[in-house]
Amino acid sequence: MMMNRWRLGATAVGLALLASLWVIAHPAASAAGVQLQTATLNPTPEPEHSLKGYAGQRGLWVGAAVDLTALLNEPDYRDLLVREYHMLTPENAFKLRELSSAPGVYDFSGADALVDFAQANGLKIRATPLIWYQGLPKWLQDVTLPHEEAITLMRRHIHTLMGRYRGQIYAWDVVNEAVSIDGNGLRQESVWLQSVGADYIPLAFRFAREADPDALLFYSDYNADDLDPKANTVYELVKGLLADGVPLDGVALHMHLRLGALPDWNAVAQNIQRLNALGLQVQISELDVRIQDAEGTLEERLNQQAQVYGQVFALCLAAEQCSGITTWGFTDRHSWIPEFTGNPDAALPFDADLQPKPAYFAMLDALRE
């Protein structure tokens, strides 16, 4: 639960530091004249008139995934993030693919810039992912490593990344999407499963606790929201980890939703309840709501979308221990969905002009109730 009062607004010093870090880390960008423009923030609204203001009153962390390029180049994007959110998640900057071009070689310039921005503006960081079957650099794709070599590599990566930011990251998704789509066991295509075996999951959590004893450690997955086979497998997985003494603090539910295929909300509430009963907190870590394939006018679909956002917030607030909600992005200007699906969409609470949509007001209403 939240007790600290965070500084509001981006400081000129913090933004200047971010700009200097970017130029130092990327001299080619400096030569090309690519620099972070210092933003002038609009007057910060009273806390009760923002998502983070209302969420703070309810003891809930509210965050958004952040596009690093947008953060570096768009002052209005930065302004809105700082105004509305307590917390950010690096959308891609902490993925191994972005960090390591060769074994043992790391480029932390992008991750450092993001962390510096968060600290300069009083934002918590919820980082993802440490160990994932995707998001891998070319040198780690389509390989099977010797068992001990894979364990050494995994431990070294976790200690390198978490060690660099020890004490600066609020929570980590330690293992991401380990369960197969149909819930029938673990993902067989994972290089970690192929090289280490199923023990890679408890090992990753133990390495993470070694690297930063104070960070919250989560298991993270999608399509595990309700009581379907995959959700049941995730439940049994984390229950088994706890029984074996594995350091695990919570489960992160992704919740990439579509208007035409919404979950059973009662089942979602029951799933959160049973995870809480294990002593785990739950966070909604990748929330968005697609409207492209739904029926109705745009206005009708946006209103339906708003109802879904409000429902998710209401469910989390009603749970015994649902401690945070992160939307996967916050503006339709920067969303993973069009590239992923090949279709335009409008899945986030602010439109491409950074104006609030009905979803934003539904989130506020849920927090005010």
C-alpha cells in the first residue's frame, strides 16, 4: 500500500539530465542533432483531479508502459505521463533483446535514461521482463545451451540487470509467460525450458531475490485472468512455487482485452481472490481494450470500452490485495496493437492527441466510488 508522497511535475534539472545522458550514450544521435527537448509543464492539477491523485487516496498504484522514443522526443507525452501516473513500465527498454547485442555485452543507455527520468519525476518503476521466452537477442535465438551454461547465463543476466538498478525498481516481472497458451504445461519453445528444464522458474526467482532483496517479485502471464485452463495452470504453478519456498510476492495479470471476447468478471474476481488466499498480491500489468472488431458506432464502442476499464478498476479495488494497475501504454498515439494486428485500433484511455476518452473518466469514476 502506498504511503510516500511523490513529487509532481518534471523538473528542468531532471529533463536536462535525461538529455545529457542520451547524448553521451549515443554520440551519433548528438551529431545528427537529435536531442531531448525540455518541456514546459502546464500547471499541475490538484491531486484529486488526476488518476494518481484518486488512486493514491485508495492505496492503489496506477501506471503505464512507456515508449522510450516518445519519452525522449515528445514533451506533451512526458507531461501527461507525469501528471496522471505514479508508476511507469519500460515497454521494451529492459528486454534482453534491447540490452545485449552479444554474450556479456550490455548497452544500458536507454534503460538508464528511462530510470533517470522516473527518479527525476518521482515515478516508481515496474520493470518487465527478466526471463521470457521471447524478446531475445539473435545470439540467444534458436539455440539449446548446455544445462550449467544456461543456468550461469540466466543468473548473470539477472544479477547484471537487477544489480545495476538495485534499490531503484519497485517491482520486477521475474518470469514472463512461462505457461503454454492452452494451459497444458509450460511453453516448450522456451530456450530456458529446453536448456535448464522446469527448474528455470524457481531458479530465476531465487537469483532475483539475491540480486535485490527489497524488490517485489512477480510471475506474469496473459490469458490467465479468470478460471480457464491456463489460469488454473498458473495458479497451480505459483502455489507449487510457494510450497517449495520460492521467493514470490505476486502475480501480474496482463489483461489485453477485446470488446468481442471479454472475460467472465465473476471468474476474474474469484481468480484474484484465490491468488490472494495464497498470500500473493495481484497486479493488472498490461491493460488495454481493443474496439476495432466490435459492433456499433465509434461512440458506442468507446462507451463500451469505458465500461470495461471501469470494471477492471472496480474489481481490483474490491479485492483484498490488488495493489496496482498498469495500462500497456496510455495514448493511442503509441500503442503496440496496430503493429501486432495489422489493423488500427484505439485501445488506450487517451487518444492520439492525448485527449482523455470515456475510458479515462470511467477509471476516475471507479476510483472515486
